[in-house]
Amino acid sequence: VWSVMARGERAETVSGVPLPSVGTDAKKRRMTYFYEPCIGYYFYGQGHPMKPHRFRMAHNLIVHYGLHRRMQVNRPFPAAEADIGRFHSDDYVDSPQILSQNSHSHYRHLKRFNVGEDCPVFDGLFDFCRAFPGGSIGAAVRLNRGDADIAINWAGGLHHAKKAEASGFCYVNDIVLGILELLKVHRVFFSLFLFCLHCKPMTMCVFGL
């Protein structure tokens, strides 16, 4: 969930539940929500703890509770290789061994990029690696343009991916890509330290390592 607070506003919480920001437009929040209908059909493999169908379940709950009527729902554009390459190395992005449905025959090369166990090759991997970052980048663009106050991409947050290898179920670091987009307009370093403490790729992005 991306959110850019207006100058002079503050956020309060009670028992971990976020309250509306205190400001002149606190009751006029514009919310945009990105959802790719196909995202829930990708399958990491039998027994794998990462289950993209949970994104579809979350969307179904949003629809059944009528929450989609309170926000603008968008289908994201797939992230282009140039977008992914803003953080990830060229050989990682361009490698057919990583983003190809025929990757199973390139085991030796896959190991170089840490693809295999936690980050398996599965059908549609190339499209999956473009779908969820597209939502995060699109959300950041909406905030930069001032088209929304809050932007959501439930399929995003795969922040363990490193510059030149997959890690922790993550192939593309959409959080870093979203941050890079936000930095074109906003100063968000204060909010980033929560991410930095949790994940090394986030620290590398923030401090330019």
C-alpha cells in the first residue's frame, strides 16, 4: 500500500488500526486499487508456501464486501524490461534462462541467479514477473500525478529479490521499482527505514549501494 501524506498532516493509530490522517481533506481520500485478474492463476508448485491464488482470494473479499465501489479499480500494464532494469542488472533481466517458460533445460545457468528451490521455474514465469511489478509502478505513477492519495497493489511487496538474483520467493523487487518511481517527485526516505531494517535490497536501493 503506497500513500503520500500532504504537508502538515499526521497519521495516528489506535491498537494498530490506522485512523484517517488529520487534515482539511481527511474525508476526501482518493483511493486507487490495481489488480491483474490472471495473477491468481500462477502456481509455484506443489507444497510451495508461496501461493498467488491468495491475491485472487483477497480480491474476491474486496468485491463481496463492496469495497471496490469506494475506490478506482485498475488493471495494471505489464512492467517492461526497461522498467525492471531500473534496479535489476541487465544480464538478470535479459537472461532467457530466468524469464522463459522453457527454462527447465538451463539448470546450470538458473543456479547462477538463485532460481530453483525457493524461487522455482513455473509456467508463465515471464508474465508473472511483469504483472505484479506493473501494479506497483502504476500505483506510484498515480501518486506522482496526484490522481490518488492512496494506491494499493495486493499482489506486490515481493521485496527479497536482489539486483542480480532471485531470493525468498521473489524474482523482481517491485518495492524498489515503486520507490524509484516515487523518488521522481516525492521524498520518501522517512518512510523507507521500516523496509531497510527488514530487507537488504531495500537498503541497497536507498543508500545507492
